[in-house]
Amino acid sequence: MEFFNIFIKAAFIENMVLAYFLGMCSYLAVSKSVTTAFGLGLAVIFVLGITLPINWVISEMILSENGWLGMDLTFLRFILFIAVIASMVQLVEMIVEKVSPALYNSLGIFLPLITVNCAILGGSLFMVAREYNFGESVAYGLGSGFGWFLAILAIAAIREKIRYSNVPPALRGLGMAFILTGLMGIAFMSLMGIDPAALAAGN
Amino acid sequence: MGLLDFFKRIEPDKKKSPLLHTAYDAFFTFAFSPNTTAKGGVHIHDGMDLKRTMIHVVLAMQFCYIFGMYNIGHQHFLAIGEHTGLLEGLHLKLAFGLVKLLPIIVVSNLVGLGIEFYFAAKKGHAVEEGYIVSGALIPLIMPPDLPLWILALAVIFAVWIGKEAFGGTGMNILNIALLARVFVFFAYPTTISGDEVWVAGLADQGAGLAANYGGIFTGFFNWIFESFNWTTFNNGALVVDGYSGATPLSLAYQGGWEAVTDKYTTSSMFWGTIPGSIGETSKPLILLGVAILLLTRIASWRIMLSMFIGAAVMAMMLNAWGATPFMEVPWFYQFYMGSFFFAMAFMATDPVTAASTNRGKWIYGFFIGFVGMIVRVLNPAYPEGWMLAILFMNVFAPLIDHYVLEANISKRLKRA
């Protein structure tokens, strides 16, 4: 139940894109069609779901003072986190290239760029700041990945729809995507303020 | 055909004054359906054009307007303890409501239509009808004492960013009326939430909270009422001791269904003599509007039914959970409170922002009910959930349509 709460909170209430505005670059660039958005969304869920537990192990077992090395190495956090994320992204890239060359081609540079997607590093840093345990970090990784996936799917479907709209020329493309993101942020505020943990405790 | 002759006589020159002609065209097509035909492409002509469709929706709302006008006055007089009977002082209540409601309607339409006219002239085509319904809906979902400049700002935001940026009528993603309300809700929260804002004419009078009517009441209306020997507006009446304008929802949040029934009867909640947004309170009159919309087949019964089912399912699940007093409110009583029916009838069924496939409508409606009940009961930050739930599902409506279409395509491919 506790893991479920964290999942729901990360996916809907503290959505990476629409509440924190993290991971915007690939969100805006790859959201032109639902199919590619779906592929990139899955890749982000995978990378977040894998890197968060690994980073948790690294941060708790190696970098922390209470870890195996017995030294405070937290200043290495960013470098090691990025290294883990980069290697995982490389793994995803090889899998996607092997399994679905069409998706690989349509994602182009944005697949390796997941490495520097701030939602992923942000996820790891939030995990450290909120002092999650191992199970919670898995739930948080999958939940925030799912939230990102949902946001990019929704905006991709909207952008496919407004391709037939008479948008003023100055706003076509990215301008419209920014306005849309803002409006979607308003809509997502509906769930902000719900505290699943407090509700589960019964107050 | 005196009216047609009149219109022909005053038609401005299209070349010399395009803005004037745009305005003229808007009012002309309001009265008559035009007999010009489109030149390029294939068009289907039907007597039931966009303008006629929109007018049916506006007509379905008129009951809410009349009752809303009465209820503004009724709630005001309940607060100061005069004319507490339903029909006592009816003329006073209607006059008070009219003076509160009329400026809201005028500002909403003037600002919204002004932007529409400006953009129509700029884009060089006829005025689009989209704002007729939004402009009629916006006054109904605002509290009666909302400052008019806030209303104007909200309308500007909704029409400009929410609609014109997307290319005008029929292309917006989020519901315009709800976008205007959500703007007020997040930008000026104190004017639209809390226990004080739902009763008109009391909030801005400081500590004593005495009724203090302006010149229009004591001068103009009293002059008329005195000539009939009717009761008149009197300054100086104090708010009744222990009176609170708390809505059933805020009471339910604090103390569950018992706290609600301590103050309101179920029949007053059903008939709508409770504080709330101007048009949302009276359930039978909204259902009358629903009947009109369904008989003329303008609104989708699928969305209405599935939204009801979604809300009922979620409310039953919350009943089963029962962790707070609000969750224990029996599920069918949830529909007595708040604006569920208003949102169901006029907001969720907006054909532009809803899902457009039939199966998509079922999914869309169900999730509005489901999410709305979650926001209402579980979210302490917001008193009511339907506005935000509908906006939330507006965002996902194109996605639902996309996958419903994909599923259909792959099903047919398999069959072929």
C-alpha cells in the first residue's frame, strides 16, 4: 500500500513534467506523434525504473558514511548518478536498435539524450533528498516514469489533433507546445494537495 | 419581412469598414440563416447550423438563470433574517438578484465577444459562434459578488489563451468557461472559495455586516415598490447571530452527512435554496435543461450516463473505505451537494473538448466522474471536483480518441 501511494503520488500528484517541469527538452521535441512519444515514454519508464534502485544502492552502500567504505563520498553523487544513467541509456539504445529499428530512427538523437534528461537525474536526487528506502525508490522510479509517459502521450495526442487547427502562424510548433504545457499544468493541479499517506493512515 | 428589410438597409460596406461588417454579419446570421453558399470544397448545409445548436444550449440554461437570480436574493435575505419564507419578499429578492447578476452577464459577454469580434475582423472571416455558450455559462459558475475586473481578466485569459491561440471556435482543447473559472480559482482564490463568498452583499461591509444597499435599491427600486405598496429595501439590518454561509460540501468535509443535515434539509439541497455558484444549485431545473439537451440530441447521453456511473462507483468505493466523515456520506447523497448535475449537463458534454468517438465518450465520462469524486472527497485543497476533473479529462480526450481509433482500425484490418 505504501509503495502504491508513492507510485500514485509520483505519477499524478507530483508529475515530473506538469508539476516540476522537468525533462522538458525531449518532452517538447518528441511529442509530435503518439507512436514515437509512446516509445520514448516507455524508454523513460525503463531508465527511471532501473537507475533509481541502482543509484539508491550506490548512494547508500558506497557513498554514504555508513556504507561499505566508511567514508563520506557524497560529493561524488552527481558523477556516479550520471554514469549509471548514461550506461542504462546506452543499454536501452542497443535494445531499441535491435528490437525496433523504425522507432530507433524516429527517436534519433533524443534517445541518447535521455542521459541528460533532467527528469531522470531529478528523480535520483529527489530520491536521495526524500530519504526513500530501496522499495520506495523502485516505486518512485516507476511512478515518476509513468507520469512522464502519460504527460508526453497526452500532449502528443493533442498536438496531432491541433495539426488541423487554424493556429496563428507565430505560435505554430513550439509556441503552441509551451502554451499547451501550461494549460495541462493547470488541469493537473486538480490532484495537487491530495496526501495519499495521510489518507491511508485515516485522517 | 420587416426585420429582413431593416437588416438589408443598415448593412455596412464590407470594403470600407470590415470590423463593422463583421459585427453586422454576426447579428444578421443570428436572426436569419444566410442563403449564400460556399464556393470551394464540399459542404453539407443544414438548418440546424452552429448558431442554432448553440442557442438550444443557451435556452436550456435559462431556468438556471431565473432560479439563480432568485437564489442570490434569497440567500442574502436569509443571512440578514428578513423575508425568510420562500415566496416572501419575492420582488425584493428578484430585484436584488437582477442587480447582482446583470453586470456579470454584461461584462462576460462584452469582454468575450469583444475579443471574438476583434479576432474575426483580424482574420478576415465571419464571427464564430463559440462564445455564445461560453458567455452564457460563465456567469452561472461564478459567485454572485465576484469583482467585475477579475471576471473580465478571467474571460480575457480563457478566450485569448484558451481559444484564439488555438485558432478559434471548435479548436480549443480545454473548456472555455471552466478555464475562466479555474483562472479565478487559482489567481484570486479568496474571491471564489470559503464560506463568505456565496452570499451576496455582505462580504464587503466590514465588522458590523449590516445590509447596506446602494442608491439603485433605495432610490429606484424602492420608488417602484412603494408605488405598489410593497415592502422595500431597508438599510441597517444585521446578519443573524450564528449565521454562516457554509456550503453543504464544506460542512460535509468538516463533519460528514450529519453536519450537513443539521443545517440544510435534503429537499432544500435538491430544490437549490442553498448557497453556491449562481446557476449550480437547483437540481430539478438543471435536469429540465438536460431533458431539452437530450430531446434535441445536442448533448451526448453517453457522457452524462457514464459520468454518473463513474461518480457513483467512486463514491461507493469511498463508502466502503470510510476513513473520514466525508467518505462515509452515503453515495447517493453526494449528488445532492455541489455542482455535479450542472457540470454533467453543460460542461462535460461540450462537444469540442470531449472525446468524439462513441466508445471514447464512455471512457471520458466515466473518468470525469471517477476523478471528480476523488478531488471532491480526498483533496482537502479544493471544495469541489468537477471543474478540475473535466479539465483533467479534456487533456486526455484526444489521447482516448486516438487509441479508440487505433483499436478500430486494427480490428477492421483483422476482419478484412
